[in-house]
Amino acid sequence: MTGVNENDREIYMHGHHPVVVDEHARRSAKRNAAYLLPHLKPGMSLLDIGCGPGSITAGLANATGPGRAVGVDTSETALERARADAADAGIKNLEYQIADAYDLPFSDGSFEVAHMHQVLQHLSDPERALQEAVRVLAPGGVIGITEVDWGTAIFWPRTSATDRFLQIYGEVAIRNGGDPDMGRRLRSMLEPLGLERMEIGALAWSFGDAETTAQWGDLWWSRIQESNIATVAVETGISTSEELAEIGANLHEWGQAPDAFFSMTHGEALGWK
Ligand SMILES: C[S@@+](CC[C@H](N)C(=O)[O-])C[C@H]1O[C@@H](n2cnc3c(N)ncnc32)[C@H](O)[C@@H]1O
């Protein structure tokens, strides 16, 4: 995990364990940025801030090619994966570089599109990162932001393990300086920035069949024990490794239940400068 954040409480809570990077790399522009795609045109310049392993960035770059597309992140581990996948896919208009969302190495008005997917929730000063994103946006340009809202997460069957999982997740996120309920704040965060126009909406992720509930349960079975969340939860006394192992096993069992259902809302915002 690398970071260039000024606030030493601000830790990217998931870290870049392979189980995390692999899950992020399964995302796509079609699924995770469908609200932004209709506003993209060939030739537009695009910046994806906190791009991670770049699977969404690649889809956006395909929509704006041959325009210049840049993905930035503070993690070299994530960018290595992004560069390798872009090379494999033969995407020529996309480059990746290390950069901090608080201090982007671009002059004012450099990009016609700015994108952030699941980044603001991890930052202790999301307002400053947003101002910085809008600074590098050209007049008339569009910014698209998606953030999860864990406060809307629903597990059925609901058990003491699913409740405790949500509680631990939320406490670790806050301990790391972030806000796990960022999805509901996008309108209020964009409102002071003086944009010409905004469109605010939401997207629900839902899992309600044997394949997707098993995947979601097993994903968190691993992540609650192996990712940075586990380290922080144990080091700060929020949980113990024994409790995390028990919750993980329960999440695996939840994913196998024939009536399992999960949903969670994500805020989506578009703003034009
Ligand atoms: C949840 S991941 C999202 C990655 C990608 N946008 C996606 O949805 O697949 C959050 C990413 O933000 C990056 N990040 C955290 N703090 C950052 C900062 N200050 N500047 C740039 N990137 C940052 C992390 O390294 C991580 O790759």
C-alpha cells in the first residue's frame, strides 16, 4: 500500500491485497459508469482519479478514444495491473501515473471529463479532492462521481454476524478517516462548487441468485480476514482475528443460503463546469 496523504489517519482501508485488486478489476464502465457513458464522445480528454486497477478507466478511454485518457492513483501496485491490462487490451490512448487526488499534476482546465469511482469515501478531506478535480476540468467539461453508501446495505437472512460485519466495516472506515456512507452526500459536496448544472441519482447493487450471493459472501469471507480491513480492525481493537474468522465463515454460509439477498445503494453524480 502506498499513499501520499498528509493526514496520517487516512489509510486506504482495503489495501491492495490481490483479493481486493482482483475484485476491483472485474468492474467495467458499462456496469459501473453507465450514467456517464452517454455524455462521452470520441476525442474528449479524460482523467480518472483513484483509478485502481483501471478496468473502468479502460472502458471510459475506449469511449473517448482517440482523446487522451489518464488514470491516476497513489498505489503503484494497482497501476501496474492497470498498465498490464491496458497493454493486453491494446488500448493506445490511455496512460497511468502516480498522483494524489489532493494535488493533481495538471494545469487548470486540462480535461473535458473527470471521473471518480469509490474514492471520496476513503478521503479525510473529500471536499478538497473534489475542488482539485473541478480545477483540472475544462469549462463545459463534465465530472462523474460514484460513491457507495454502506448505511443502505441490506442482508437477508439478517444475522448477528451480518450486523456485526456492517458495524466493523463502518468503524474501520471511520477510523481510517473516511466516510462509508458517502453516497448520500454527493449533492451536498458538489453544491458549493459553483457548477453550471448537476444531475444526482443512485444505483443499487443487488445479489439475489445462487451465483452472485455465493460470490459476495466469499469475497467478504476473504476480505474480512486478509485485506487491510482485518489488520486495522485487529490493531485498533475494533475486532479480533477470531471474531473476523467467525464472521467470515458466517458470510460464506450466508452466501450459500437459498433465500440469500443483498442490496446496497450507490450515489451517482454528474456535474458540468
Ligand atoms: C475503492 S478503490 C477504487 C478503484 C477504482 N476507481 C475502481 O472503482 O475500481 C479506491 C482507490 O483510490 C485510491 N486512492 C486512495 N487515496 C487516494 C488519493 N489521495 N489520491 C489518489 N488515489 C487515491 C486507492 O489507492 C484505490 O486504488
